[in-house]
Amino acid sequence: MEKSIFYHAGCPVCVSAEQDIIHLIGPQKVEVVHLGNDRGRIAEAEAAGVKSVPALLTPAGHVLHINFGASMADVKG
């Protein structure tokens, strides 16, 4: 089973969206990546097309940007 990947940066908007996504999709179907804690995955997120967080990358490779929390430039600091 392929999982969706939920990228976020830990801000209140992101944390709220994380809880909603987990509730909607189910924890077994989504990998949560906190880019503030796992900075090594920023390039991966950008390569997938993530422009801002929170964002959900679907198994089909589509990026769903959810409620603007932070741009990737802000995440990179």
C-alpha cells in the first residue's frame, strides 16, 4: 500500500491540518514529515512540487497545498 506524505513545519496551522488529515485518511495511509525536525527531506518535498506547507503529496504524485502556513523559503530559513 502506498502512503500519502503530509509535509509540515510545526506551526499551529500545520499541526491542526495534520490532525485533520490523519483523521480523514487514517494513520496507516499517511506518513507525516515535520520539515523543521527533518530538514534533510526539504529537497525531497521541493522536488515533489511542494511550494508551501502544510501540503499533502498523494500516492499519484499530486501535491495538495492545504491552507497556507509557510513557504518553503520560510521553512529553509
